[in-house]
Amino acid sequence: MNFNKNFNDIAENYLFAEVADRVSAYAAKHPDKKIIKLGIGDVTLPLASEVIKAMHGAVDDMSKSESFKGYGPYEGYSFLRDSIRGYYLSNGVQIDSGEIFVSDGAKSDLGNILDIFSKDNVVLVPDPVYPVYVDTNLMAGRKIIFADANEQNGFLPMPDYSVNADIIYICSPNNPTGAAYTKDQLKEWVDYANKKGAVILYDAAYECFISDEKLARSIFQVNGAKTCAIEFCSFSKTAGFTGTRCGYTVIPHDLKKDGVSANKLWFRRQATKFNGVPYIVQKGAAAVFTPQGQKEIKSNLAYYKNNAKVIAECMDRLNIWYTGGANSPYIWLKCPNGMKSWEFFDYLLNNAQVVGTPGAGFGKNGEGFFRLTAFGNEAATKEAVLRIEKLLTK
Ligand code: PLP
């Protein structure tokens, strides 16, 4: 037996472990200090009551032989796929329910989708980036090239026709930078992908934070995307499903290469390796799209968006350069006074007892930047901002 040697190429996942270690060491030394964590990427508000009600009803269904459910469809129940189709329609996007695959979350699908692509594809990933794109490709032994995201391009790299890529990752609104592409900018990526015969793997996990009409909520709002893109979406940040687990992937029927359909390959892959998302969870997810469900999740999103605004306004007052905040739960700021990411982490922890995430952990271009998140408690976020402002105006 031999292990997969590609694992040697993957960096130790030390970012959040190192953050946790430094925070515990500080807390042990200063038990009297109240630490505020603005580093988490997890939601904190509970599930909407409409979702809970639907899941309770689904549990009851399982208790009666006439409504009991065993194995469900690999691609998800039609009641949920139809609701997702309706949601897309409300954003001006027409897709067929057969193009929607329900899963246990975007992370799984983003990793698993690679099963349908040849190993010799060249992968283009923005830097900095959500680490899953890089690590899943390294595990499979694929060659990765990076698109530089930086202050000059507002952390939104645009296509370079001198670069030949086969698989292109785009995450918008982005984790960690909070930057989001306009529909016009995405059109340039779609044109590039169609020209090169490449596929765009579009991560829309944070689309629900978009309120600016110019920005894309779905890559399928852009003409030409159906022949070159797959979209990954999730109930995690939209509706607090990080622990409940549900997401969906849209693979258009028109996405083909040499007559082979990506949709068919993915169905075949899922039928072999996946047995569907629990009925109870899918019932909860479908409740998100009811009028009452939408009202409740929008109120939760408004809570997070207000936290983001509070942080962004603090950066404005301090004259600190940042991306995100307005259409994203993330604020990606340039560390003040030329500090490096970890230097600023220690400075904030030691002097303001506020925890964020060092940008250097997301790629080489993240050095000198820092991520704050809006998923915390409102009062704690306001307190953190006061502390940061006091420290940086000293
Ligand atoms: N994509 C991005 C960009 C994320 O930041 C996350 C989670 O933080 C995910 C996907 C994972 O989503 P899920 O919880 O649906 O697996």
C-alpha cells in the first residue's frame, strides 16, 4: 500500500489553529481581559423559526409509514429543486430543475466536482483565496497557476488572454476579501472561458449579501455563462445552515465538451458516490424560500450586514483601505502603518483584545492584509470597533 504523495504538497492547515493558540495563550496570561472574536467565518444566529417548523414536520413524516422516506433522489427532492429554480427566476435567471443538484454543502461539491475533470487540466485560482480550491486540486495532483488579486485591481483579478487555463475558480462575493464582481466584469471572464474552452467554477456562497444591482448574484445573470460555468451555492451563510448542511450546484445542460455533458457526468458521479441529503434537512431548506422563510432570513442577513457596516464605517473614519463590507460579511483591510498580517494580529490582540484573521493565511498576496467578519454579536462588534478606533487614533 502507498499513500497519495500529493498530500505532501499541501501546506499544514495552520491558520485557524495558530490563531486559536495565540488567543488561548493570551487569555491564559490575561484572564481578566474580555476578548472579542471578529475572526470567525461561522454564523451565530439560530435557524429561522419557519425552517425549524418545517424540520419538525419532516421528523413527524418519518414517524408514519405513509409519509416515511428512505433513500431519496441523488440530485435532491423535486420540492426543493423547484423552490431553488423559483429563487433563480426571482433574480432574473431561468434554469431548469434538472440543472440543480442538492448537496450537503458547497465545500463538498467544490471538492467533488473535480472527479469529472481530467487530471491534466490547468487550474487558475485567485490569490488570496478560500483554501479549499487549492488543496483539493493539489490532492489530485493538478497544476495550479494563480491570478494575482491585490490593492491595484481591488482584489478582483481580470482575465489575461496570455494565460491558458482550463478550470477557473471565481468566488464572488469573495472569501476572504469581500470583493464582488459586477455583471460587466464577470462577462469578461465568461468571454475568456468560452474562447479558451475553459470552465468557470463559480462559488456564490455569499450571494445573499449582495444588494447592489450592478453586482452579480449568479454567474448565470451573464450572457454566455451557460456554456462555460458551474455555480456552487449554499444555505450556510444564506440561512444559517453551517451545522445543518445543505447546498446546491447548478450545472447547465449546455455545458458540454466534445458532445459530453457535464450535467450527465456529475449525475453519474453523484449516483455512484452520494446518497442524497436527509429529507428533514431538505424540508428545512425548502422553507427558506417561503414568504415567511425569506422574511426571517432577510432579517438575519440585515443583522450581519449592519455589523459589516459598523466595521466598514470605522475603517472609513480611520482612513484605512479595505474591500468588502457593503455586499459581503467580510472586511478585508490593509494593515495600518505597513504592519504585516501576523504583526497586526498580535498588535490588536495585545492592545485591544480583538481577534481577526491574518490575510497572509489565504495566499501570498494576503500578506499585509487582515480579515474581520460580521458574523458576531452586534454589541460585541460595536465594542470591538470602539477599541480598534481608540487604539489606532492614539
Ligand atoms: N465557499 C466559500 C467561499 C466559503 O467561505 C465557504 C465557507 O466558509 C464555503 C464555500 C462552504 O460552504 P458550505 O458550508 O456550504 O460547505
